[in-house]
Amino acid sequence: VFDEYVVTSSLTAKNEQQTAAAHHTVPDIDSEILFEGISAADQQDSEAPSSEISAVIDTASKVNRSSTMPGFIKDASLDLYIGNEALRRLPTRRRVSRMVRSKAAKLKRRQTNSEAMYRKAASVPDSLCDYAHEIHAISRVTPKEEKELGTKTQEAIRLKQMYDDLQGKYGREPTDEEWCAAAGKINTEALREAIQDGMEAKNQLVASNLRMVQRVVNLYIRNGLGSEYNAGDLMQDGTMALIRAAEKYEPERGFRFSTYAMYWIRSAVKRSQTTQSRIVNVPQRIHETYKRVTKADVKLKKELGREPTKQELATACDISVAQLDKCRKAMQQATFSLDAEVQNGNKPNNIQSRKDTMYDIVQYKVDETEYEKTQRLLMKEHLISTLRRYLSPHEVDLLLLRYGLMDERALPKGMSGPLTIAEVSKLVGLKPDKVRRIIINSQKQLRHLMKEWEGFEAELA
């Protein structure tokens, strides 16, 4: 009976212990700190509560709890572990170091971040890092100084423009007296001094605002400018736009120079980035038209629920169908590397044999053998003799000039290959309409001899 009582008491004590532990579990404390610069307090601050709690645990451990709780076996190591865990989970005092928000600290952090970004970016050359250090060493100008520099710059530009106007008016270089009288200056020394001050003011205005160009270029780099671009070229084009803005800035209009120059910088950097985006350069207007076409295409798809036709898309973009086709064809041009290997499915290559490249294909098409050159020459001579058999000498000469069959040694210097109607008319001394009519009539006479007449009609159309 006593053994059964001890076992029952032991089980009851364990159940009560588990229930109490479930109700009094020490909550987990998230140790992840969301502030920068947080450091733990000195160990002296945490040693005092640790020693006090350890003393309390030691005092409590001296009581023999097995005498009052049947079936409970005392474990000193378990009590020590529980106490240490409780101490570890207690929140300790922490000291938060505030981020310095002074102007100098902000500039230093910005410079450090820019240097790190430049090192990671593949489109940034090493020279741009040194250039960034140099432009940050130049101090900025105040709004008052900005107006003074702009006024001096405009005065120097006005004097230069006046000199050019006088030169165009008189048909010669104006004398110093004429220039001074028109500019309202006493002598040429005052003129040269005003021009010199204006040029120095323009240089200072540009140098003190080079950070604006860097800020615009940094925006492209931060957004993932690829290695196919050169951030140095973007910086150069933006600087040229800044110089242009300094020459055209008029302080009396009441605007800050940064407000006026930012338009020039952004447009120049965007234009430079667009130019570098393709190996074969496409005009800026084609890019802008293609953007409008893309937006209109998406909009019409949503409205119509189908693919829009060319006429609908051209009408929405306010362009013709021919311009739409030209724009799409220009933007869909693809480029290939001459060293790229070409795999021929009909001619499987051996492992040890060398694969053909694009250069091999182009070389076969470009390089002509002696036989091909001779054959082409004989064909040209046969064509000219056939033309002289059915047409007059004057008509034959016009056709030869128009389609590049005339010997280049007989042409004037600077002319070669097929000539335009305007060039042919200028060379023979006839009006362009007259030359065009003669060529069309000559082709009509040769219609029964030409199997590809439709191609000539398409070319003339």
C-alpha cells in the first residue's frame, strides 16, 4: 500500500509540475534589434541582477523539498540550468547610439555610398571615380553669386554675338571703334575684360554644378545600368548640356540655375543612354515613335479585345502605315557576332572538325574569285551592248549613270556608283523631271527584254 501511495503521489506531483510550467513559461524575447548602432550595456550593469538572482536560487536550493513533496527528487544541476536560462532571457539595458544627422555627415555618407556603388557597377570606368572626387572638391555658389555669374556670362555672350552681327553686316571684320560704339564700351580693353570675366563666370557656374550631372548619372547606375553602357559617356554628354545651359541661362527671369539646367542634363543623358542601347544607331525620333506605338498597341488590345490592325495603330499614333512599318523594321534589327558558331542541322559536324562561323559565311559571299569577277564583267559588257542596240546613245548614258553601270573613271571626282535623279540631271544639264521621263520611257522600250520589269516598277514607285 505504501508503494502504491508513493507511486500515485509521484505521478500527481509530476502532473502538477507540468501544469505549472505550462502556465508560467518564460516568454521568448526576440533578440533581433531593428536599430543601427545598438550596443549592449556594460557587463557591470548586468552582473548585479545576475548575482542577486543567483543568491536567491542558492538560498532556495538549501531547502529540502523532498521532505514536503513525496516522490520529488531534487536535482541541483537542473535548478542551476533553469536559473541561468531565466537570467539569459531577462531583457538587459541597452544603449542606443543616435545617427549623426549633420550636413557634413550626410555628405560623407553619400560620398561613401557612391564610391561603393561605383566599385560594384560594371558600367563605371575607373576614371569616373577620380573625376567624382575632383568635382566634390569644388565649393558651391550661393543664389546671389549664381545671379552675378549668370549676368556676367550673358554680357560676354552678348558682346560676342554683336561682333558676329557686325561682321555679317559689313562683310568684313569690324574695327575696334565700330565694335566699341555698338557695345557701348569706352575702349577695347573694357570689351576684352568683360568677355574674360564672362568666360570665367561661366566656367565657375559650370564647375560648381557638376554634382547635378553626377546625380542624374547615379540614378541610371542605381537602377542597373548594364555593362554595355559607359557611364563616363553619360557624364560627358550631361556636362556638355550643362555648359549649354550656362550659356543660355538668364537670371532676370527669376528661376534658379539648377531648375533650368536640370532639363538640359536629363534630356542629354537620356539621349546618350538611348544611343548606347543599340550597336547600330537608330535616330532618337524613331525611339520616341516606337514608344508611342508600344503604348498605343497595349491600349488598343485592352479596348478592342484583339490585336489592332496596322491602320488602327497608325491612326492612334498619328502616323502613316509606311512610317509604322519603317519604325518597327528599324527597332527589330538584330546584330550577330562574326565569331559566333553556326550549327548546320543538315550537315552534322564531327567532334574534331572546326565549326563554321558567321565570318566564314560572310567571307564566302564577299570575296569573289577571279572566275566570278570575269563573269560579272562580261555580263556588264553584254548588258551595255544590248542597251546600245535598242536605245539611243543619250538614253543609254542616262541609264548607265542612274544605275551605276558607267565606268567610274569617266565620272567627275567624288561621284561613284548609282546616282540619284538630281545628280544625273546636274551632270547632264537637264531638269530632273526631264531626266525621269527619259529613263521611264527607255525602260518601257526594254519591257519585252526584261523578265524582272515588275522589280523596276516597284523601285520607281
